[in-house]
Amino acid sequence: MGVEHTVPGAGDVLERTRDAVLVYDTDGAVSDANAAAHDDLPDALLDDAFDAVDGGMRSYRDALTAVRVGQRDDARARLSVGDRTLSARFTPVADDPPRPVCAVLREQDDPRVEDLALLCRVLRHDIRNRATIIGGWVDHLREQSDAVECPTYDRIVGAVDDIIRTTETADGMAGAVVDGRVVTDPVPLAETLEREVEAVRREHPDAVVSAPDLDADLAVEATPMLGTVFYNLLQNAVVHNPASEPHVTVTVDHTPDTVTVSVADDGPGIPPDCAETLFERGEQGAESRGNGLGLYLVKKFVDAFGGDITAGANDPTGAVFAVTLRRA
């Protein structure tokens, strides 16, 4: 179905816009394209020859498919075309799936992004160096102290290791943002989840965090930043619970195609006035002391992985956050 049949008079508007616009039919093939698309996009993209385009086409295909089959009503992706980075936004042209999809592609060329990435890289390098120095001094103090088995030393060392690991994984994510794409790879779920659970247990020894034993071969499509997703959800479950002994339960369900990790707590639950805006930037609960970026970034990461995140009420009290990812 062409755009002119769906929105009367829209054809003239599309031909005048400087953004490249592609219309995909219900089978996911290009059925229409405006002049900017023919002028600015490679023939491979117009001909659906995705493999011939430089980078980011997996996320592009996944976003297109998600809107076409009705999984989402809005999706975004980035891809590299030669030395250019394009952002693409997909919206449905009809209501019932499978449905035609309109893709609007716009060039991303803001030099401030690269400047900011350079600054972040320098800061991460400095943080890693200082964290390594702290770890060395802690080891020295342990050797000089009689309290060799003091749990405080272990918690400090664990925190230093977490800082170093976080800066290392952030390198990959920052590079992906500058390159305009997020390339997912198989990430072992058991190892990732166990590491973040142990980190939260170290930081909150009074909390009871339970998690299942998983098959070591179970993997999902993500990046190393998946650990940050789980850490933020676990951390939120503990710090927003006023109980002296917060309980957090992690469960994992999987099908041949997807894996769902749920983090449930027995805290006060999600405030009704926050339910609709929970994942928006700057959103905080009434008692939050954070910067409002935690859940916002969690959702951004999960979306970048091609996954989905939901939040709901736990029974009898508390909240449940469920992250669904593609099985690798």
C-alpha cells in the first residue's frame, strides 16, 4: 500500500522533506521511497539487500520487523552508510499486523558527540587508574593488619573491581553510540547475573537476594552492558525498600526464542503517579536520592539489545521488573 493511499496528500509532503523516507509493505519489502531516499541512500538499502550495507543492519531489520508484526508502535535504529551515520525511526502505516511501515532516516553528524565521547574516555581512564591504586593500597593494608579476614576489606576490593569493570564495559557502549549502532553478541546469562547479584550482596549485606542456578550455556543477544541493566534493577529493589532486611527474588523463564529475567521485591511497590512515566529521563520516586537516570538508561540499553522491559506489582507487595531478551 503506497503512502498516498494511506494519507491523502502526503506524497507532496514526503517529496519536499529533506529526510529520506522509505515505505515497507506487509512483507517488509520497500514499496515506496521519496526523492531524498533515492538521492542519499545506497541502492542496497532501497533493494532490501541489507547485507551489503556497512553496519547496524541487524538492529535496523529487528526494529522494522517489530513494528511490522505489531510488537511495537515505534522503534528506532542506527546504521552506518559509508562514512555517515544515519538514525532511523519506524512507525506503522496501518493498525492491524502485519502492517506497512514508514521509515524516516536522518543523518547524524553532530561533532559534539565525538567530543563528548573523547571526554568520557579520558575520565574513564582516570577513574580506572585511581581505582587500581585504591585496590593496591587496600591489599597493602590487609597485609599489615591482623584482621586479614575482615569482611570490610572484601567489600572494598569488590567495589573497586566493580568500578573498574563498569568503566571497561562503558567503553564498548560509548563506542557503539559514537559509531551509530549497537552490535549485539551472545552474552552468557548465568555468569552475568551471578556477578551482579554478588555485587549487590556485597554492598547490602543485610539484604536477602536469591537467584536460580542457570545452565552455563544459556545466552542472550546483548552487549557487556547487560550487567549494568541487572545491577540497576537489583540495586533499585534494595535501596527503595525501607525494610531492615529487604528480600529480592530473581527468576528466569525461557522459550526457544526468548529469555525473561524478572527481579521482584517486597518493598512498597511502584507509586501510582510514577507508573506511566517510570522509564522517562529524570523520573524519580518520592523517596529517591538518585539522579533519575537509572531506569531510563536501563530501558535504553534493553531497547538497544532488541529486548523489552516491563514493570508491575508483586504479590502481595512490592514491584516486579521483567526484562525479555532474544535468546542467542
